[in-house]
Amino acid sequence: MKIFDNKSLLLYNANMNELVEKLDHYRLENRVSQKQLADKLHVHFSTVNRWFNGKTKPNKIQRYHIIKLLEEHDSRK
């Protein structure tokens, strides 16, 4: 039994890539290093580095914290 069809999987990957791109934009806009970002998200530097290099994707808990960080940043503007 398949949980995702190919279309759903492509949409999931596109959304994930967009989230990582927004996170990278946040990082550059606020002059935050990958290490500092990792500390804010309570993950290891290498985890953040792998996201930006496309080797891995954030898991569900990590996505929650990324979205929370980005929403907090947007509400301050």
C-alpha cells in the first residue's frame, strides 16, 4: 500500500525545498551563520548544512521549529 502517490511526493519535496530556501533567506538577511541558526533550532550545525546542500530534509519536529522561527521573524516586520 502506497502512502503517497508521485504527485503528492513531488509537492512535498517542492514545499520542503521552499521552506529551506526561506530559511536560507532568513539566515542571509539577518547575517546569521549556519552554526548560529543550528543553535536557534536546537540541532547540530551539520544538520543545517545538509539541509542547505540538499542532502537531507528537515523532519516533522524540525519543520515545526523552522516555521515557528520564520513566523516570529515575519511578525516583527
